[in-house]
Amino acid sequence: MKSTLHLTMTLFLSSSALLFSPVLSAQNADVVVHDAWIRVPLPSQNQTALYFVIENHAGAPRAIVSASSPAAEKIELHEEKMDASKKMMSMTPIARISVPASGKVMLQSGGYHMMVFGLKSRPVTGSTFPFSVTLDDGSTIAVTAMVRDQAGEPMKDMNMKK
């Protein structure tokens, strides 16, 4: 009787571990996103910028290849850099953002960031914005960004290339 009970408990615990292992591994992921925030869009705009820090604790490089949100039509990866010929900053879509092994990348104004297009509702300061980041290995990271007011950094003067 004891051995049957012991075997039943062992099987139950083993199957429970298999069932919940994706949840546990997501919490202990090699790649983590933190300090995510999204800017309140300008009054006449239905797009905004999204920033965060991504850290890769693994021994192999990873790359962000896409992002999505139920609160927007699309999210694009972008890079902002100085266009020497025009002597101004320009923002262009890019295919990926590489994250070195045992390294981190800051998505911030003036560099790599994400552009959120087609907001389904207007975010307000203090609320949250859900999104997911997809990596080059097919894994996804669910993230919640805080909405911040950044009126001091207007986006209307940026040259957006498509």
C-alpha cells in the first residue's frame, strides 16, 4: 500500500513539474526585459515610442526580431542615428536588434527603440501597455510597460523613413 501511494505521488509530482515547467522557465529565462515604458503620444498622433532594457544571461547571442501588442496594430523595431549628410537625426525601421551573450541593450531615445503604430486606445500617464517581444529562437517574452508623460521630448521633429 505504501509503495503504491509513493508511486502515485511520484508520478503526480513528476507530471506536475512537466506541466508547469514552461511557467517556471519563463520566470527564470536567460533573456529578460525590464524597465519598460511607453511615451504618451502627442495629441494629434496615433503612434508612440516604446523603450526598455533587455538582458541576455545566456552564453549565446540572441536578437529581437519582432514585437506585438493587443493594444496596437503593429510594433516596429527602429534605430535613430545621425544622418551626416543631412546633419540631422533620422529614424529607420530595422529587422533585428542583437543582444550579445552575457550582455544587455538599452532601447532608448536616440538609439534603438520600438515604434508603436495604430494605438487602439489612447494611453494615459500611469496606465500600462502590454506587449510581447519575439526572439530569433522563436521564444517570446510577455512584458508590461508603464505609460509615462514625456512632453519634453517631442517626436514631431523626427524624420521618419519608411
